[in-house]
Amino acid sequence: MSDAVADILAAAARGVFPPPDGSVRVVPQPSPRDAGVLAFTAHSVVFLDEDPQWARRELAATASDALAAAMNPAFLAAVMARTGRPMNTIDLLTVAPALPGAPELALREIADPDHPRVARAWKFRDDVRVWAADGGVVVLGRGVAGRWEAAVEVDEDARGGGLGRALAVAARHLVPDAVVWAQQSPGNARSVRAFQAAGYRPVGSEALFIAG
């Protein structure tokens, strides 16, 4: 498996980004599960186990500003058609440093593998752990290129009280690594605001093609 995506993400977590030179890199997938596109400032990375020349031809044929071609729906649709993989959405990709000590929020771990939130998390991540608070849950697991990712979910009747932010902060205490990643749909303003209030900084955008 290629380490290219892991190296790019590790550098971005440190604030070191690819050169904003308008180029697109095509690199191998970090695992059979993980395929997608990362877009940084004026630089994109396609991680896909397909002929790089095919990807470059599709990018060149995309009716788009060259800086945005890798995230253009036409290119993403071409990848889906070639690979047979669907995708969900283009996410904002964020990262935060881990925090010491235990979370202030009272949490209880959910060990039931049949719990709907646990079962769904295993479709996209490895080493999944889920904790519940009154009104919400926080999920940690290893996603693209082995990175530790967090996701939170807040019950509708618990919204508006800062629980989403508290759960996102809790993930920074719980993660067994130096940083924790999180994705938010740009249209989900609640989620974007919650994670940024919890100290997660944007590093780029990401589109993932789902295996199976």
C-alpha cells in the first residue's frame, strides 16, 4: 500500500501544505477501501488505483477551471462510473491537536456492535469506539490512510445547547494520537460551527468513493 496520502495528511496536520501551483497529483490508494480526492489551496490529490493517464485525460476534458477540476461533478461522476463506487458528498476536512486528560463531558462507552451508530461507523472506519452522552454520541475510528477521525451526533431535542461542540472537544481528549480529523458537509452549518468552536481548523476538502 502507498504511504503518499498518509504523508500528505501528516504534513497538512502540521500546517505544511502542498505547493499552491495549480497541479493535480494522482497517487495510489492507501488501502483497498480508501479512494478519493483531496483538494487544498490550488493543489489537488487524486488517490485512486486506476491508470493515472486515464485520470489526467478526464481532468483535462472536464469543463471547469483547472484549479477546481478534481472536485468538479463531471470528474467525480467519471470516477464513480469507472470504479463502480458511489460517493456521498464533498466534505470540509478539518483537524485538531489532541488534548491531555479525560474529557469534562460525562460519557459512557457503547460496546454493542449491533448499535446502529456503531454498525454504520464500521462501514467507513477501523478500530471504532463510540461513547454516548445525554443527548448525543461521539465516534472515533481509523479512516483514510489510518488517520484517527471523529464524528458526533446530537439528538434533535438536545440541539442549541453546545453539546455538539462539547462532543467534538471530547474527541480531542479521547483520540490515541497526536491529532484527530473530522469531516463536515459544508452545508451543515451547525456541524461546521461546532467543530470550529471546538478547535478544529480547515485544511481542505475531500470526496471519498465508497467501497462495496
